[in-house]
Amino acid sequence: MKNIDVLNTLYVGIDVGSQTNAVYATDFYEEKTFKCTVDNNQPGAEMLVQKIAAFMKDKHFTGLVIAMESTSVYSTHIASFLSTTGFLVPFNQKVYCLNPKTTNAYKKTFIAEGKSDPGDAFSLADFARVGKIKSEPWRGSQYLAIQRLTRHRLHLIEAIAREKNYMLSNIYLKFSELAVIDDDRRPFSDRYGATSSAVLTEFLTTEDTASMPLPDLTAFVNQKGRGRFADPEATAKLLQQAAQNSYRLDKCACEPITLSLASSFNCLRAFEKEVKAVDKAILQTIKGFNTHEYQCFTSIPGIGPVFAAGVLSEIGTIKAFKSHEALAKYAGIIWPPNESGKFKADDKRLSKQGNAYLRYYLIEAANSVKNHLPDYKDFYSKKYAEASTHKHKRALALTSRKLIRLIFGLLDKNQLYTTPISGENIT
């Protein structure tokens, strides 16, 4: 909180609930206070504004700081209303939605206070009063709009991953070799693709695939693959070999499992269609959004509008972070020390205690950037070779940490990415 006249500011803490909001307000010296409880709805918010405005006029306050915790969606409406209402504009209101992990630690310092809504509201007001707030004020509806889209996109991506994991057991039952065969002998690179879908749903049994004449199977593969296979006959041979080596499923189970697989493939197609629709909406919404930082972000090779939107919607502005270490900590891409006495573990676990949405988009961005920038590709390969377990995940997490330094540097200095001179460190 910068440029605030602390002695003439009213500090308001709001403990947000699904039905009611508990409110506590105090001045810097804790001499002028009031508390109340209002409904968490439009009439309740309007009543709260009237109470705050009347109290401020009566006590001659000139500034207003309102603090609440980010409580799922329940804090969204009240934060938006308080940050935009004209009744509080004369007091230059600043509304903050705080990370509960930050405020919970502060609440524990009030030993005598029990768990209660007024007590929580009091601790939030005091958190603001002593200058503990380091984040940026509530950013309004534009950030909310893009954030809901990018978070929904992740929801769809996770739904696709869950469906694929669920399908794998049915694929094994129907066509065992297709589920477990090594990559070099697998007929399709994507077992969830269109050709694999046709094989698993249009043939009732693996015996039908194994006994089909090779020219007919080759034509089938070429048709379902839309001519994209370089050598459809070789693919058909691999498919037929896999079918011959697969277990034979009892005929009474063939039709139910085939129906289950067809249903799962329909779900995947529906989810993938929705992801494309959300991506299109993100592209439309991101226009004019934090223009300078967006342009800096997308100047990095491999980072497009969707990844940029995912990161910027969570951080708001890079000015909210004093260093790239702070940004990495907020995303949970740090490795806390694992030691006791003289023991120091070589294997440190990723924290994952920060913003999960931000962490996802940063890691996905790093995965894309390493395919476009040689320096990042080499760094990823080096870390991949050094890891003993979970090689890809570990290397990608470390690459994303390297990317955070680059992102922070560009956004903080308001610079576009330029190809580095040979030997120059681009982070």
C-alpha cells in the first residue's frame, strides 16, 4: 500500500461468507472503530457502503482501505462492488483480495482470539492497518473475465486428462497390445486419435482386426487417417500384429466395452471442441488487456496469446512482485531446503504451495519455449540428463524457473524479447 495517509485512513476488514459478511473497521490508533454484519448480496453491499461512508464523514477520514480474503467466488461480487461504487470514490477506496495463506499466519499472532467471523474481520483490518498488504488492489471485471476463461480452460484440459486415464483400462481390455505396446511398435502415435478411435469402436473384437485382409485394413487405415500416414501399409501391418498378440476378450463383454469406449471418445471430442471455443474467447478478451506487458510477454518465441493470458490474469501486473524470486514463490515453483542437522537431501521436492493456475501456465509456456529457443532446449536437455526420476517433469519445472527470470526481466523493464548475441545470457 503506497501513497496512503495512514493517520487519516479507515481500515476495514471483511470476513466473507456465502450468506453474510462480518465487518470490522478501525483507524490507525484503534480508537475509532465500528463493526457490523450484513448480508452477502446486493442490498447488503449497499447497506455496508452507506455505513462506511457515514462513519468516514462523521470521523473526517480521507482514505479507505478494505481487506478481505479471496474466498472462492464469494468475495468476487463484494470486491467488485466496493471497488467501483461511486459513494466511496471521494475516499479513494482501495480494495484488496488477499491470499488466505498469508493472512492465516498473521491471525495466529492473536493468541487470545478464538475462531469467529468478527475476529477474522478484526485481524484482516489490523493486517491492513500495520501495512502488511504487499499485493495490488482488486483489479476489476476485466481481469475477472480473462481469469475465468483461462481457469475454465485448465478445467477442460484436466477433464481431458482424467478421461484419457480412465479410458486406458478399457483400451487394455478391448485391445491389450494397443495400450501397453512400446512406441517403436505402436501403429499410432496417438492412441486417442481418430484412427485409433475407429479401430477401437468400429471393430467389435480384435479378431476382426487380426483377420481382415491386409489391403482392406490398409485402405481402412488410410481413410480414417485422412491420408496422413506416410506408409499406411506398414501401419496396417503393425496394427494387425498388435491385434494378433492381444488377449481375446470374452464375446459377452465386447459390446459393453466398445460402447464405453465410444462414449469416452465422444466426451474427448466434446472437451476438445470446448477448448477451441474457450481459446477463441480468450483471444477476443485479451485484446486491449494490459497492452504493454502482454506485448512483452508474447514477444518471447513460443508464447502465444493463451499462455500470456493465463499468466497475466493471475499476476495482474509484474509491479506486484519485487523480484523474480517473489514471482516464482507465488507460483509455487521453488524447492524448499530439505535438511536436518548435517543432513542435506540432494532430492528436493517442488513446493507447489502457490497459485496452481499460474504454475500450470508457466510450465506449459516453458514447454513451448524450449521448442523455440535453443538455449532453453539445451538447458532442458541438461536437466533431463541429470534427473534420476521423473526426468521430464523435473527438467520442465527447472526450465520454467529459468523462464520466470526472463519474464520478470522483460515485463519489469517493459522490453520486448530480442535474440541474444552469441554467448549472452538471455535470462
